Amino acid sequence: MTVRIRRALLPVVLILVAVAAAPFQATAQDPAAPDRLTGLFINLTTDDTWPAGMAISFAHRRALANGIEPVVIWLNSRGVYLAQADRQGDVPTELHGQGRSIQEMLADFIADGGIVIACPTCSAAAGLSAEDYIPGVQMGSWDTMQTYLFDPSIRTLTW
């Protein structure tokens, strides 16, 4: 009798396994597929020019230059200071800054199609407004941020 029950349950178990695995199979992408390039959202929380230079360089020279779109740098916490127009922010040359300031690196990134968004709450806490930032930096809003944060084709990286 137990053999019959086990045999009768086998198709049910196989169906349950297939149903449970279906979401994972549906989201897997073929690495050779041309649409496998997705967007990148970089969460940049520091005003330390060493990691900031690395993040901006990665966003610009790796992601954006290789066809990843969109590439967004979200400046929050102390990261908002990086886009302040009148702030000094030299980058060590070994970090691909080539003697350029963080603001120049951000401006080049924006000029090439990158998106830089400053957190409005963090900006206010830092005493900064949209007028204090280099040209092209956008002030964030919930509507803007949810577009990037909840898009399943955009990956997030934090510095």
C-alpha cells in the first residue's frame, strides 16, 4: 500500500518542484542575448575622494563607456558635497582622476550621458541647494528615484 501511495504522489511532487522552479527559470538571461546589458544605479554616500573617484570612474569608464544605460550616481549622506561647485576635491592620479577634481569627473560623466542625482534631504542637511551644485546635477524626488530603484533591469552598487 505504501508503494502505491508513493507512486501516486510522485507526479504531484514533480509538478510542485517544476512550479517552484519556474520563477527562477523565467528570470534567467542568456549571457549571449544582446539585451543583457542593464542599467546601473550607484549609491554614493561618502565625500572621501578616494572611493568617490573609484565610483565615478567605474560608472563612467566601465559602465557608461560599455553601453550600460542608464547609469545613475545617487549622491546621498555626505556624498552630496562631491557635486558642490565651489568645493575642492582633487583625486589621486592612481584613481584615474588624472589630476582632475571630483567635480570635473562628475561633469564629464554628465556630458557623456550619465545621470547625477542629489538627495534633497541630505542636501538640505548639508546646507546645499540645487544652485550650489555643478551644472547638470539633478535634485532627487520620490518620483525620480522610484523609477530607478524599482526597475528590475537596473543593478545597484554602493560606495
